[in-house]
Amino acid sequence: MAKTPGGAAIDPGDLILGTAVDYAGVTRGKLVPADRLDAFAERGVGCSPTWLVFTAGQAIASTGDFTVAGDWRLRLDAKMLTPVDEGMFWGPASIHYQQGDRVAGCPRHVLERVVQEAGAAGCEARTGTELEFVLTRPDGSARELPGWLGYGARSLREAEPFARALVDYFSRAGLRFEQFHAEHGVDQFELSLEPADPVTTADRTVLARILISRAAARAGYGVSFSPMSFTGRAGNGAHLHLSLTRAGVPLFGGGDGAHGVTEAGGAAIAGILQALPELLAVYAGTPVSELRLHPGNASGSYACWGLENREAAVRLVQAADGRPETANIELKVIDAGANPYLAAAAMLSSALAGLTGGLPAPAAVDGDPGAPGLPCPPPNLHTPLPESLARLERSDFAARLLGAEALGGLVAVRRAELAATADLAADERTAYFRLAYSC
Ligand code: GLU
Ligand code: MG
């Protein structure tokens, strides 16, 4: 009998869910009977080249590279195979041409390439992520429980059937979460995953969304990871933490720069901040992202960095217990409308560009970046989507990072979503995207 790498037995009558995340940030999937597991991993199953360019609203944003003609193969990465429910297993899939070559615009391949580039520069990256989400009724409407208490023990107690289901699903999957809490926003929760290599973390982000969505369904809820689930409430972030070592030496702790950041670590931060305006639509590019990315929302909407600063795009988390390897930087602007593979690739690649270019470390901003009277006030990243899309489209950095195919597809998807929702009232727009990123 087949087994997962973690040792769970797979029955021939079970089902395998293979997923790929498209440019809209939506997780798509195929179910394959478990007796075809080897074929799913080796030859793959067919998918149309339009798979990557569906929008969150089910339109297809075809480009010359992504059309209705042709066929690609979704190949399961069997070494990630994980039990996610009774008789149900999951694994991430990568996209290949029928002859076997990798489709260059496949987001998982893009991230694998950037991780290799880091390795060639002598760097090793680890990432970890935080998942913020809002519990809803199963149909996506508001729960309407009275008297939400952010971080409140009572709000946690009211969510206990969900929390128990979460623990069941995560332990069956062998995935650890570090902590779970009731967030500041009404009906909002957060769960964080422990660090791993960037591809594993992006895979686990998908896995965690699957497990959270199933736990919510078991407890009688729907779940929204959307950047803004309901108009006027708190937004949901998909913050990404990055720690980097070069030749084994940690870069964000134990150094001589501000707050213990090394010279190379400061250059990496500078690289991330420098590329941020042109990559903003990769990180936060949905028509509801700009409702979240505002000063005062703890979404990191100023283009600066600072020690534990939640209004800075890059928040330094200082080394714990004097161990420099635990220091990391968090990119707060990312939301769940971003493809998690492309967001990680963008963050890591811009950090590497800063590092290899030897950029000088920008000054840390440790108070409110929007406070009046700062000598060099950092730019506010809140940008209308048409403008951030135009910058992305013109960006040489993005063209090198993503390749022309993925860049064209991503911009086309975001423009199609923008056009489809431009005339909607704010409430209708948030409803349009509310359940798009749950699984
Ligand atoms: N909900 C905030 C966001 O949209 C983050 C709050 C926090 O710092 O955890 O990013
Ligand atoms: Mg949070």
C-alpha cells in the first residue's frame, strides 16, 4: 500500500488533490484517484494554458502566451503529499509542457529559480508566514456575533469548536502552527507557520489555507482571506518573514548596523525597499488591496523599515535570546490576493539584488513613519491600482524576475479584475473577492 512521506497509508479508493496557485492568487486544483498517484507525479494530468490567467471572478484574461489552445501537465510533487481529511490527500503541483519541460511562468518554478540564484550567491533563505482571516457564515455573509474583543479570551472561547477542528486538521497533516489568536478586526483570526525554505513555506501556505477552510466548514463557518473581507473592517495580511544567511552567517542579527543588522543585511533591506513601488502589484495587487494598504492599518504602508514597526513595510524582528539566526525581516504589505510563490520570489530576489549591488542601508524609522516633522518622511505606498499596475508593467526588474510570459499574464489578470469591479459599490467589491482565496 502506498504511503505519504510522513507514513500515512493511502488506500487505492482515496483521493489526491493537486493544487497550483494562479496569477489571481486563487488556488486551483484537480482530484485524482489514489491508484493513479504515480501517473499524477510522473506524467501529470492535463490542464489548459488558461489555468494561470483565470480571474477571481471566473473571467479568463488570455494573453498570447495563455490561450484556449494547447495543453499543459500538472505534476504532483509527491514528496509533499499530506493527509488533509478522511480519505483525502493533498500535494502541490508544478506546471510542465506536454514534452516535460517546465513552463517558465509557473509560479512554483519561478520561486525555485530564485532560491537557486540565492544559493549561487552563497545565501540561504528561510521564510515563515502569518495567515490572517475572517470567519463568516458558510455563504460568506457576516457572522454578526455581538461584542467582538480583539485578542479577547471570550472571542477565542466563542471560536473554540473551530480551534478544536484546526488542531485536529493540523495534527493529521503533521503541520505545526506556532500560535492562534483572535485579531484586532471583527471576527478576524491569525495563525502563524514556523519557518522553512521558501518553496516549502509557499506550499505550506496553500496547505494551511486548505486546512483552515476545512476546519471552518466543520465548525459551520466560511472563511475569508481576502485583503478586505468587509468594507470598513480591518484588512487581512499575508505577511512574509525572511531570514538570510551568507556563507552561514546570519544577516539580520549580530551585526554592527542599526539594531544589529549587518552591512549585507542592510543592503538586502535596501533592495526590498527600492523595488517595492514597482513590485507592489505583485504583493498587493487586487482591487480590494488598496482598501487595506493605508496608514493606520498596521499593514506596513510606508516604504521604510524599522524595529518592530508595524507601519513600516519592512519590520525588523530582532534576534531572540541573543541568537542572531532568529532575527528576521517581515514584509507586511503582502496580502492573500498575492500568489504566495511569486510574492516570496519577489521579496527574495529584491533582497539579493540589494545585497549583490552593495546598496547602503537606509535609515531605520522606529516611530510612526507618518508623524509630522520627520526630517525625511518615507513615501506612503497607498497607490491606486492602475498606477501600481503601470509601474509593474514597465519594470525591468519584474521582467527579469518573472519572465515576460508571467509578467504579461499577471498584469492582464489584474486589469481584468479591475475592469470587472470598477463600477461596483465598495460593499459589492469586497463581496466579489471575499471567498476567492479560501480553499
Ligand atoms: N491586519 C493587519 C494587516 O492587514 C496586520 C495587523 C498585525 O500587525 O498583525 O496587515
Ligand atoms: Mg496580525
